[in-house]
Amino acid sequence: METLHALMVGLQEIFVLKLFLMMCGVTLVGLLMGAAPGLTATMAVALLIPITFPLSTTYALVLTGTIYMSPFMEEVFQRYF
């Protein structure tokens, strides 16, 4: 029961409007970085790290994960759309 409560608290923290809008913006930045020649997902994370220092832990981890996965999603878009 405690595990389910912890899961619900985590989901409430992730689905905040401010965080969702930041994820959308970082996804667009990640797609642009993935489209640029020579910029990889790892380099995008390295460029984002200084921006995440003043953020809370949740925001920093979500934004780092979002920018890391964005260039990979570009390959999916190119393949299916």
C-alpha cells in the first residue's frame, strides 16, 4: 500500500503544467539538436547540464531525460511520418 502511495505522489509531481510545458519546449530543442549535423543526444545532455543546476531534482531529471530521448524520437518520426 505504501508503494502505491509513493507512485501516486510521484505521478502528481510529474503531471504539473509547468513541468509539462518545459518538457514540450525541451523536446523541440532536442529535435532541433538531433537534426543538426554533429550534435548527438549525449552532447545535448552535456549542453543542458548547466541549465539544470538551479532547478529542483524532479525538473532536472525530467528535462535531462527528455532532451536525451528527443533525437531518438526524430528517427521514429522520419520512419513513420
